[in-house]
Amino acid sequence: MNIKTEFSDKTLTAIIEGDIDHHTAKGIRETIDLAVEEKNPSALTLDFGNVQFMDSSGIGLIMGRYRLMKLLNGNLELVNLPEHINRLISLSGLFSLDIIKNKGCEQIETRE
Amino acid sequence: MKPVNEMKIEFVSRSSNESFARATVAAFVSQLDPTISELADIKTAVSEAVTNCIVHAYKNSIGTIYISVQIFDTGRITIKIRDKGVGIPNIKKAMEPLFTTGGDERAGLGFAVMQSFMDKIKVTSKIDKGTTVTLEKDIIPRVLRNG
Ligand SMILES: Nc1ncnc2c1ncn2[C@@H]1O[C@H](COP(=O)(O)OP(=O)(O)OP(=O)(O)O)[C@@H](O)[C@H]1O
Ligand SMILES: [Mg+2]
């Protein structure tokens, strides 16, 4: 399994490990969505610290979880973004949504 | 220009082969001693093109994906990813950021990522015949990198 979830203080944290691509995204998505359904968290934190690789399938995954958390009136936070994944997410324009991004990335980007 | 080295692989369009494809191309281009960042760019672009073959070209079937990589003495690499799938009706439209026929869980960013992470991209396609994506990148020789 390439994902672990933890729940405390109404925050669900998903620690993703290994590669995020089209092949692995489905299992990651199902694990997160199931945990969200169970815990009904007010915030979802995705931890990328142990992710070795990500392509645009990961962007789709983040967008989908953003939509899910908005439905629950909750927030989505991205933490420990490796440099390459940070570049990919910047390219996607995702940071223009109210996604919180911190820890391990000094500058918070804003886009018009 | 003749390549100084070349490799070809083909494999079935199973999603478990996505990591095989990008790792294999990365292993082959490693002889140019690319930076970690250049290697990550190449792996990501290859992953995008291969995933498109699996998700779109062979949507309701299993087909063969063909990859060839050429290395030139200037440090340029050319990667061709080819399928014999459904083809793309409107390439210009398909390449627009956020355009997708893949539904909710797809971002429509694969081509934008290939464009941004590689130096050049060319796409040719024919309905019901298939699609070829050609990616190019110049790897900066190590001797010039620190100077
Ligand atoms: N090899 C292919 N064969 C047929 N159609 C393709 C192929 N590659 C891309 N397409 C078409 O081009 C569109 C855009 O591709 P692109 O990779 O940019 O986005 P996506 O695959 O839809 O989403 P993402 O890559 O972000 O997961 C696809 O939705 C699909 O309609
Ligand atoms: Mg794609």
C-alpha cells in the first residue's frame, strides 16, 4: 500500500509514498475518499514528503480532492512538496485555488 | 544527423507499464549524465505520453505502445512515443491546457507538461490509425554546466 492516513483534531492527513501516476492514483484516491467519508474531516492534508514521482495524474487527484473538501466546506492543504512536484503544481495553476501550501516550500505562490 | 546511440521498446498498454516505460527511458538517457532535474523532466514527459496511449488511444482495448529514443552527439535526445489507437481529431484543441476528454479525474494538462518540461514537442495523428508524439531535449554536457 502506498498511502497511510491519520486523523486528529478534525484533520485527516494522507501520507503518500512512492510514485503518483495513472496506475497508482486510483488506489490512492479510493483510500483518501473512504477515509474522508468515514471521518468527515474539516481539513484534508496531503503529505508529499515521501513521493518520488508525480505526473499530471497527481494534479487530477489533487483537483478531485479539492472539490470533495469544498463539498464538505473543508480545506485542502498540501505539505512537504518536493521541488519537482512543486514545479508541476505551479504549472497547473492549482495554487490560484484556495489550497493551503506550506512546510518545505518557503514561498507561497499566488496567481491572478 | 545520425544518432550516436538508439534504443527501441514495445509493450502492451497496461497501466502497470507506465513506471516501466519512464524508468527504462531514464536509464537509457543516463549515459548523457543528465542532472536530477533534467531526468525528472524526461520521466514526467514520457509518463504523460505513455499514459495518454493507455487512457485515450487504447481506451476500450489493449494495444501496443512503441517507444524509440535517439541520442545525438550534441547531447540532444529525441523520444518517440507511438500508438495505433483511436487518433486525435483536433490536435491543436487537444494540446490546449485543461482540454480533456478523460472526465473528472483528469486535469487536461499532459500536453502542457510535455511542452513545458521538454524543449520541443511534435504531435502527428490520424483517426483510427494512431498517434505519434515526438519529444526533444538538449542535455547540457557536464563540462559546460559548472563553467
Ligand atoms: N495518444 C492519444 N490518442 C488519442 N487521444 C489522445 C492521445 N493523447 C491525447 N489525446 C487527447 O488529448 C486530450 C488532452 O491530452 P492531455 O494529456 O493534455 O490531457 P488528459 O490526458 O486528458 O489529462 P491529464 O494528462 O492531465 O491526465 C485527451 O483528453 C485526449 O482527448
Ligand atoms: Mg494525459
